[in-house]
Amino acid sequence: MQNKIYSMKQFITHYMYDHLQDLGNNHMNKIALLAIDQGTTSSRAILFAPNGKILAKHQQELKLYYPQKGWVEHSPDDIWINTLEACRAVVKDAQQDNLQIAGIGITNQRETSILWDRATGEPIYNAIVWQDRRTADLCATLKAQGHEADITNKTGLLLDPYFSASKIAWILDNVADARTRAEKGELAFGTIDTYLLWKLTNGAVHCTDATNAARTMLFNITEQCWDQDLLKLFNIPAALLPTVKDNVADFGQSTPTLLGQSYPIGGMAGDQHAALIGQACFKPGMVKSTYGTGCFALENIGTEFKTSQHRLLTTLAYRLNGRSTYALEGSIFTAGAAIQWLRDNLGLFKHAAESEALALSVDDNNGVYFVPAFTGLGAPYWQPEARAMISGLTRESNAAHITRAALEAQAYQTVDLMAAFKGDSKHEASIIRADGGLINNKFVGQFLADMLNRPVEIPTVTETTAWGAACLAGLQLGVFDGLDTLGKQWHCATRYTPAMNERQRRTLYQGWELAVKRVL
Ligand code: ADP
């Protein structure tokens, strides 16, 4: 019976796949997938053709509020209105170009938390953003009480204010009546995916996906359920929580009045997980590294959960058909932000792209190292109190050396991460698939390959995060028939191959190690 049901599902999926591919061929790729990419600095909507080509794109800037030192908030209304406006703009483009939107996929900044009234949909407090540190004391207390090991074994995470649990606890403890109302089931909690889904379905669906749930610190990623002990530890009523689904699932339909007609929502994933999917890292040992304001690297480690011995996080890569694939995650707090700092605070150049020619105008760093620990050092150091330092300056040092040192730092930091990955994973990462604004810089691409002593590949689809969300929706809606198809669709646009000798690599890296030691 089970076989028959499965065959029927396969038949329908294949039928739809062929049908949609035909439609695509006969009508010049008229099918499109709408990806919502809700980030910390902007909300974007992108229409993709099934081959990954961008057909339309709109972006709305998003405000951050800093009510106190260490506090970071968004207005939930801003998030929703921004997202809706970006979606409406691409839907309008789709109509003009006669494109048929098959459905919607959502990807989002992770951990950022909102609580709202189930009856009115009104948030009871602003969204507390992942960067917010107001719950540092609570986390330190729980750590001192010895709870971190248990939390890591269940969630793969380290006890840090970064994740949702302590943010939810703060809202419950600081907003009048919040706890009583939460216990009565009057309130709902959501990360941004969940909040957008609720708004898109006009309050009909209160769901999240397994990758976003994995970042709350309340979700047990080995048992795939909300963890009763963790809920008790953070004193959070279960009545607040959304239902957790696979990344590819029926997440409901958008309300027709919002976008002119109703669209199925077929995929959701946190941003870094979506980028891993967009980069088609479906095999153990495959690594994607995104160089934006900060840098996030994820390595697919397969279907076996494993905690890190090198202060990396373990997370869900994705969950499909109820089956979990895990990833190790390392983050570098400052990547492109260091280039912004050179541009805005030191005025070394006007546009970030000019840093490339400047770095290449000198033969080497001339002993200058730049450890960009403006907001502490991330994995594998986890030193939030560390601060940035430029070292090795002489009378000969100039703007080009400092710029070069800032760009080189991206590669040294990645080498540190890869060493931690190697220590934890039995798979050797053979190739790095990179993306993000900073990777437009050819000096960075080549220096990365040189220092890692591995090829670095840049894909043809550069919007990997949004493309990952589109892929998930496409899998649900029969536009793609499986991960293999997506894997074959991934194409390399630029490949940097290592061209540095071992001695030089070692000497450069020793200089970095010394510079980090000084910072620590
Ligand atoms: P985010 O998604 O975090 O906003 P992006 O992926 O858009 O970031 O990348 C923007 C970052 O990349 C900025 O910090 C910018 O300084 C840096 N950047 C963009 N282009 C270049 C370049 N050609 N050379 C160096 N840095 C760059």
C-alpha cells in the first residue's frame, strides 16, 4: 500500500515536472519561482526562472533600532510592509512579462524573534534581532550553572544570546501580562519565516521549518521535536510554538488580496541553510562560504549528528521527507564590514571594489596584518571581547598594505575555520563554493584558493540564498524532481586554483597566527 502511495506521488511529481518543463520550453521559460529573502539590512523578492536566471528583483531597505547599548531591534511592521512591497513589485513585473509564478519560497535572517497576539496579529514587542546582546547575563548564569553541555548535545548550539530562547524569555519577563497570556495560549512566537508565513496566510498558518527551529535553542535536532527540558529551563510555555515542517512542504497559500491572486508557499529555510542548498552542497564534505558583511561557512556532514570539539556549531543542513542532514557551521563576525570600515572611517577609497586594484598595487602585505575583530572574534575563537588590531606597521606601510591586509584577513580567517572543520568532520573539504559581495574581488578569490590550497568556485547563480529558497519551493511544486537535478543545474562561473608554494603559504599564515595572538 505504502509503495503504491509513493508511486502515485512519484507519478504526479514526474507528470508535473514534465508538464512544467514543457511549458518552460514551449513558452520560453514562462514559469517563475518567487523567492522572499528577508535579511537584517533589507527585504528582497526575486523571481527566478527554473534554470536559475533572475527574471525580476526588488529590494527594500530595513531599519535597525538600537534603543540601548547592545540592544538591536526591528519593527515587525517594517519587516512585513517591506517584504510585501518587494513581492508586489516583482509580481507586477511578472504580469508585464507574462510570467507564471508557480509558488513562493521563503528564506530569512535567523534567530530574530517576534511574539504576537494570535487574535489580532499585533506584535507585543519589537523583533529582537540576532545581534542583540541584552540577554548576555541570563546566558552567563545558565552557563555557570553547567547547562551548556546538555544544550549543545540537544541543539548543536553554544549557550549564547545570539539564539532565540533567551530573547523569548526576555519578552515574557519584561512585557506586561505577556507570560500569563502566553500560558493561556493567546500569544504566538515566530522567527521571521514564521511571522511572514502568518502574515502571508492572514493568520491561517503558524508553522516554521526545521532549520529555523534549529536556531531557537529550544528544538532538539536529533529527536526533531521541541524539547520539554529546554522549554522548562528557559521558562517558555509550549503553547507559543509553531508546528515544525520539513524544508520542502505545503506551508499553505498566500491570501489572494495580498498579491492579486493566491500562490502556494512550498519551501522555507534559514538564510545560511538556503545558501547551502543554492550552492548544491548535497554531499558530505561539501562546503559553502558566504562573504557578506560577515562570513558564514557551512559544511555538509551527512545524516549523522555530531557535536563539535572546536567550538563550531552543529546545525540542520536541511530536512527533506522527514530525513535530517546535518552541517557544521562557523561564522566570522567581520568580513566585508572591514572593507566598509577602510572606506568610511579611514577614507582609503570611495567604493569597495577599488580595494582590489589597491591591494594588487603592492607585491605583498609587507608584514602588515589586520585582525578585524571589531565585534569580537567568532569561530573557532569565540572571543566576543576581542578588538580589532592592525600590526606590523613600519614607516614604509601605506594604504595599499593595510587594504591588502584587510582582504587577506578574509582568507586567514577561513583557514582557521577550515582547520576546525577538519578536526571535527571525517570528510576533507575538497572544494569551497563561495558567494557574497566580497567574492566579487578577484584578489580575494585567488588569495583564498592560495591560502586554503584548494580550488574556490563561484557559481553562475550569485544570489545563492534566494535561489536556495526558490529551489525548495520548486521541489514542493514539482518544478524540480529532486536534489540530483538541482546538483546538475549548479554551474561554476569562476574557478580559482591554488598557485602559491607551501613555504610562502606557511610564512604568511604564521604572521597571521602571531597577529591573532596579540589580539587575544
Ligand atoms: P550582505 O548580504 O551582508 O549585506 P553582501 O553580500 O551584499 O553583504 O556584500 C557586501 C559586502 O561586501 C560589503 O561589506 C562590501 O564592503 C563588500 N564588497 C562588495 N564588493 C566588494 C569588492 N569588490 N571588494 C571588496 N569588498 C566588497
